[in-house]
Amino acid sequence: MKLIIQIPCYNEEKTLQITLEHLPQKVQGIDEIEILIINDGSTDNTVEVAKNNRVNHIVNINKNKGLANAFRIGIQNCLELGADIIVNTDADNQYKGEDIEKLVKPILKGQSDIVVGERDIESINDFSFIKKKLQKLGSMVVRLISKTDIPDVTSGFRAYSRETALRINVLTKYTYTLETIIQAGRSDMIIDSIPIRTNKKLRESRLFNSTWKYIYRSIDTIIRIFAFYEPLKFFAFLGNLFMLFGLSLGIRFLILVYLLNSSDDRTYIPSIILGTSMIIIAILVYIIGFLADVINHNRKLNEEILYKIKKIELKELLKK
């Protein structure tokens, strides 16, 4: 049984060595442990630090393209290297390496396909009040869409079985954490959550520079996920807003003219035009929602075909 620990890195020369020092050298039930560094266009001495700490594999990306891309490339390389289990962790030493054994244990027992490390968000002093609330809101939305019960969906400390890694298709450029849980949940995979410990912050987050940017990114990600995975519900909700507004203007016109006997019908012509326009827009949004739902079903078929192709290609690769 082979475990590969992948670590996406971007200018992590100050923290990478600390992270590597705390990774386990032995895990019960694992025969081989290897470390893969994904160097996401670092301009400092990240690669040198990795080499000096006997990292097994280093994948270099010429230009920084973001965490989601680095994660995707890491998963692909781990599979090609014959990993049975893949653990993803951060290079900033946020998570305790000793907890990796806790993550892989349910997979080794065949109880889980993916295990997410659950942080105690409320006890993390480095997180602001707004960030804590947004973390909970985002987790709630993802749980509803993915039909899972994972409490900390933004945690990057995770373990994946080989089959799960083959099914993962990361499309977003911002972060992979939400999308991978939704994909796994929608594919009826078994996802578990294990409480894990965290270390003190060694550097600021690279995903966002300010609280307001984090708020914007979080809201944008939640809306995009909802529209992408639940298009019919999303567009039905939007259509209902336009429909209610249009109908309310129409009802207002009827009340004023026919029940209150208003003498000048022309005063309400702009309201009639606006209300009719809102109803037409609502109908168009409903149609878009129906078409998007058809596309969503086609996407699921394409994901299954892609999974089978990747599985066949990997099988042939590992035979060589």
C-alpha cells in the first residue's frame, strides 16, 4: 500500500521545512510513504528547501496559476506514481502532520473514499468573526448541494483513495476544496470527517489579501457552485423573483383602477409595461434553467466517461 503526501507550494521557503519535519515516516498499514511537492511558480528557494529535505518528487509549474491548478496537477502525478492513497496538506504548517495517520485509517479499513480533516473553527484565533461565519455558511450550502454532512468543507487537509482521485475533475481556478466534495458527494462516494488539530499561523493566507476580498470570493464561489450543480433550482429562484415583481405591479394596477376606481388609467401605463417586462424575463429565466438542467445531466455522463478513460490509461501506465 503506497501513500503519497502532496504539498502545493508557492514561495514557501520559510515554512516548508517545518511542514516536512512533522510529516510521518511510518503509518500503520502503509508500506511506502513518498512526498510530492508541486512548485507553483515559486520565485524563492522553495525547490532548494524541498531538495535539502529529501523530498521524493518535485513537479515544477513555470508560472503561478493558483492553488486549484496545483492541486489538480498533484493528483494527476500521484496517480501516475502509483499512489493507493493521496493526502493533501498545506506548506504553511497549518495542519499537524501527525494527524495524517488518522486521515488514512478509514480508507485503509475500506470505510471511506475520502476523509476531510475537520478543524475547530471557533477555536482558531487567527480567523476573524466574519470569516468564521462565512466558513459555516459556505459549509452549509455545500452540504445541501453535495448531500453530505461535512462540517468543514474548506479544509485542505484530506485523504483520497485512488478511485476517488480518478473521479476528481477540478474546474475552478480559485480553490478545489468545495468542488471536490460536491463531486464526490454527487458520485455517491463515502465521505467522512475526522477532527484534526491545527498549528499557530506562520504566515498570512495567499488566497485573499483582505476580509472584503474573502467575503467577495466566498459569495461568488457559493453562487457559482449553486448555479453549476443545481441549475434548475438556481434559475427557478431567479425567475420567481422577476415573476413576483411583475405580478405585484399587475395586482397593484388592478386594485387602483378597478377596486379604488382611479380615474386616469394612463398614470399606470409605465407600471403595466414594467410588470409585463418582468413576467417575460421570468419566463426566459425559467427556459434557461430548463436548458441548464439538461446540460447538467449531460455533464454527469461526460464525467463518467472521463473516469473510465482515466482508469484505463492509468492501468496501462502502471503496467509499464
